[in-house]
Amino acid sequence: MGHETGVKSKDRTDARHRAHHRLRIVICLHRLILGGDIINAIEMAVRLRDRGHEVTLFAIHEEVEPALDLARDAGLPMLVVDQPRGIRSRLRVIREVAAFVRDRHIDVVHTFGHRDTYTMFVGAHGLAHVPLVANDYSMTLSASRPRRTPLVVGTRRVADEASGRRGPVTVLEPPIDTEVNAPGVADGAAFRRSLAIGPDDLLLVIVGRLARVLKLPGLLASIEAVVRLDDRRVTLAIVGDGDAREHVTSCASAANATLGRRSVVLMGQMLDSRAAYDAADIVLGMGHSALRAMSFAKPVIVLGDGGFAVTLEPGTLPGFAYDGIYGVGDGGDAAARVSQELRALIDDPQLRTRLGAWGRSVAIRDFSMERAAAVWEETYASAITEPWSAIDWCLDAVWMARQYLPGKVKLLLGGHVEEGRTTGWTPAPSDDRAATNTNT
């Protein structure tokens, strides 16, 4: 639609030529807490840099910023702007972003969340006419993303939900760096010693945000499952922090009091959690955390909402192809399901070994960072070669404003707006995991 404006034709031709060579890319961190999508974005930025591209990270300051340390350790340059506190400061940030992408001759901007997408859509894409690629690794399509720019999603379900949008949609499961996430790269033995885990003991590990949205049901079910197992060999270590920390801490304390021993341990947030994965005998989790566990050759129990708990194995893997490594059960006894899956793995060390080796082979084959980097490069090339259109931008601006303003009004009235909620989410009709999961 429309004609090319703002970016000179020669500049666009040069960008087309560089699309498969050296690009100047901005990758946005939508939060500075540690989570799978943030870690994934940083690891992807490193891989793109190592493939010859010039990559800069963008973020907005927050009160707690552990992801900045991770980015600095990776040696990535960053543009971090102050948190806007009103209309004037928002306009200042937008002007700052526009000036930055112009001065650095940025070829493409890649966003991952709400705030960074709004900021870059107006500042980089609107004012500076830099191509924008939006990411959406939510379980359902986020309505706040622009509808005419390229979109990268993590599951076929979300891609189907996005079928009515004007821009191209690419399905790319969240990738994992199988080289830096591999058995023996971290000191798992030291992690086990810190918890007094002996060679005959079993360490269960959960790594992730202690968040009320998506995460909390699985966390509480896992703690209760440890109580029901009542196996002195078993310890559950939970690595992470978040808004549900007090709730999880209270439940862990109650579990320990019931069993009369320290069976559930909250490790807090770890900037580098690889030692926890390496130390584990069994990992419980979802999404990126489950993939990292697979890369570390650990057996994985996938957690979700509504009592969902399924061991990841050759027979269950196809069921995750449409919805991603997550699920929703029928709302029954979640702890019973988790304990059932755990007991099968606890009682069969050879099964744990086989599933661990199989999981690593799948991670290398299907979720490698190299494969993902090539897909991203193709997506960037597509975005760069599409001429900027004022009409498209205005239509998207109207669409995004309609999605954004009701939430702002709700906040002003004292309400709460959350991203990533899965209300109304149900497994695909062809997905037999729910039926499998109800056989407790």
C-alpha cells in the first residue's frame, strides 16, 4: 500500500543488499526482570552478533533490572531510557528513540512486548520510518500488536489467530542455545552440595518467574505433590522471583512443616540459572524453561493451568506442536497429576536417562539458535524490502490506540491490566493431551 516516504530509495536498495549480510538491528527487551522471553531475546541478540550483524539492545528502566547485568555480561551495547512518567516524558523518549535509530542508520527494530512495541512503533517506525518486526510469544494473540508489520509468533495456534492481519506471520518456536545450555557447562555438583543433595537423593527443579499469571498453579501443584510423595530422597528447588513470591514462600513453609524437613527450597533469583538445570534429576516447567531443561538432557514434566501436568516424551511431544510447551487440564486435582508423573520418573532412573538424552537431541534438531537466527534474518529481509507506508502506519496507529486506551482508563480507575492471561484458552480439538492427563 502506498508509496515510499521518508527513506530514500538508494538507502532502501542498500538495505535490501545487506538483508542477507550485515544488518544494524535493535532488539527490544520488554522487561528487565529475568524470564524466558527476555533471556531468549538476549541469547538471540548474541547469536545474530556472532553471525556478523550489529545488534543493540533497547530497554526502559525499571526498579529491578537483573536482565541488564545479563546483557552486559554478553557484551551487547544497550540503549536504556528512563521510565516515562507523563505525556512530556513519553514524547521525550519517543524523540530519543527516533534520533537514535536515525543516527545509527538502524535497518530494523524487533520488539517483544507492549511498552517497547508502542515506543518503537511511534518513534522508530513512525517518525524515523525504520522497519518494525513484532514478536508475540503469548499463549493467545496479543491484540495490541500492529496488524500490518511482520509478526513472529511461537505457536501455530497464535498464527491461526493472526490469520486475518495484513502483515506476514512467521511461526518460530522460542529457540534455545544448545551450546551454552548443555550438560557440564555449569557446576551442577556445587549446586547439589549447597542443598546437601546426596548421590542417592533426587533433586526436582523449577526455574521461572514466580508470577500469578500462568505460573502459580503449576508451582503450587508441584509443592503439594512433594508433600503427597513424602519421599525423604526428594527435594524441590524453586529458582526465581516475582509477584507471587510471598504466596509461594508460605506454601513452601507449610510443606516443610508438614513433612518435618526442608523438602521445598526457594533459591531466589539467579542471574545464571544453568547450574540449577545441570544439578536437576527432574525439571518441572513450561515454555523456554522446559526447552532449556531438554538442552541440559533432563527429563521434563510440562506444567500448565487447570491441573495440567504431562511428562515430555516421544509420545506426548506431537501434542505440543500446535499450542507450544504448555497446556490446560480439566480443572481436577493438579497435585495428584504432578505426583503421578513424578513417581513414574522417580522409580525409573533408566527412563530418566533415556528421556534426557532424547530431549537434548530434540532441542538440537528442532529448537536450535542457528535455525532461529536464519528465520529471523529472512523475516528482517522481508521487513526491509517492504516500502514504508503512511496509510498503513496511520491505520495501525488507530488500531493500537483502540487496544491501548481502555487499559489506561482501567488503570486510572484503579484496575489492573495483565499481559499473557489465558482466560478462555482451551487445547486444540485434535489435542489428546487433556484426555491423557485425566487418567490419574
